[in-house]
Amino acid sequence: MRKALIALIAILIIGAAATYAGLADPLIRWQVKGALIEAGVGERRAECMAARMVKRLSLIQLWRLRQGMAAHSGEPESGYGLGELIKRLRRVGDGEAVAVLTTSAGLCAIGIG
């Protein structure tokens, strides 16, 4: 338990330092893009969506979205598509985050994202 707490604190400190130095955005965007691709979103759309989401959401909101994307019993682990992704994210309880994700998906799909 103590090691986990120390690791969490270290990650938070490194994250804060990286954010302050401007190094975190590409890494965060890469993580968000990877999660979207894993969910079944195409690579080009995932890149567009990730860029918009990182600009508009906090790290905590992005983390909550990632947790919301986790499969519950009876749900597919990956490749489930945007509809299932939105359904899962509603259980996060963050309307702003879900709105950013869905509007990003729509705008990126029509090429104006």
C-alpha cells in the first residue's frame, strides 16, 4: 500500500512537471488516441478527436473517461465502436466530457475537427 502511494505521488509530481514544461500534451494526446483506437475508432478520426479532447478537457476528466471505457462484465474488451463507447462513457457522469467526445467524433467525421 505504501509503495503504491509513493508511486502515485511520483507520477503526479512527474505529470505536473511535464505539464509545466509543455511536454505532457503530446504524451496525453498519444494516450487518448490509443484508447480511442482500442475502442474501435479509426486512426485518423482518433488523432483528430484526441487533439480536440486534450485541448478541452482536464487531465482528471480524461482519466475518468479512460476509466469509463473499461469493460464491465458481458461487454467486449476492444473494438466495440463509437456507439458502445458513448454508452460506456455515460456512466462516468461527466456531461461535459461526454459532450466533448461526441462533438469531437462528429466534427472529425465530417472533416472540420
